[in-house]
Amino acid sequence: MTDQRDERDLVAKILARDRRALSFFYRHYTPRLGALIRHKIDNPADAEEVLQDTLFAFLEAIRDFQGNSQLSTFLFAIGNHKVIDYYRRKKLRQVVFSRTPNLEALVSPMLNPEEELDTTIMKEKIHRVLARIMPRYRQLIVSKYEEDLSVAQIAQKFALSLKGAESQLFRARKAFVALFLSI
């Protein structure tokens, strides 16, 4: 499918909620998109999640498709952005939730100045977020990721049920990420 008129027709049909057009799109584009993402992300489960995120983001962005490029270019650009987001989140998790802060001294000589600056900026941002987040959420995050307590230990520490601790920890993480992304 390289004819731009065909692609614009396909987009129009998808926007009109034509299931057959959506099915055709999925069968035609997903194999190549999946291969691209699997080439960039080694973990098959993570690659599949990024693929699904890309397809969902495509459906949200399809109204913006002007036909100035091929549909595959538009889709693959979204996929590349999702892969970049995946690695950003992965790096964030490594920095935020690292359980071995002493490795920093070991790794820092191997970092180039740009990576070292990125790590410093990231840590400063994390500290700003922790300072601004609700005190209860800060306590939960510190208990989990700095004190390395299990959810059961957190439940006991804060006199919560196990489900209550899981729920509050989930909300604390969600609030942390939302605030982190807004700064």
C-alpha cells in the first residue's frame, strides 16, 4: 500500500470506525512495526507492550495524519518515540529505584560528562519531586525504595492491610511519576 490516495482512504475508514479497515491496517503494518520495535528492545514482553502502546497512540493521533508522508512513516515515527519513552522510563526507574547507590561511585568514572550531567540533573529532579510530593507518599516511596522494605513490612510499619499498602504504594508511585513528568 504505497498509493497516498489509498492510505488517505484507509485513514478515513479507520476514523469512520470501519472494522475491516482497522483489521487490514493491523495485519498490514503490525508485523513490520513489531520487527522494528523488537530490534530496538531485547525483552519480548517489553517490546510487545511498546508495540501495543504505539498502536494505541497511532489511533489517538490518526486525526493528525495529513498524508504528507507515507502512513508507515507516520506510524514508525510514533513507534520510535515510544521506544525512546521506554528507555527514558527504564533509566528513570534505574536512577530512582536503584537499590545499590554505592554502584554510582563505581559507574561514574565510566560516564562521559554528558551522561554524568544527565544523572546529576535526574537526581536533583527526583529530590525536588520527593520534596513536593505528599508526605505520606514520600514516606511510602522512601520505605520501599530506599529502606528496601517489602510491601508486607510497609503494611506493618504504617498499620495498613496488605491490600491497603499495595494500593497506597501504587498511588504514591503514580503521583511521583505524574509530578516528575510535570516538572
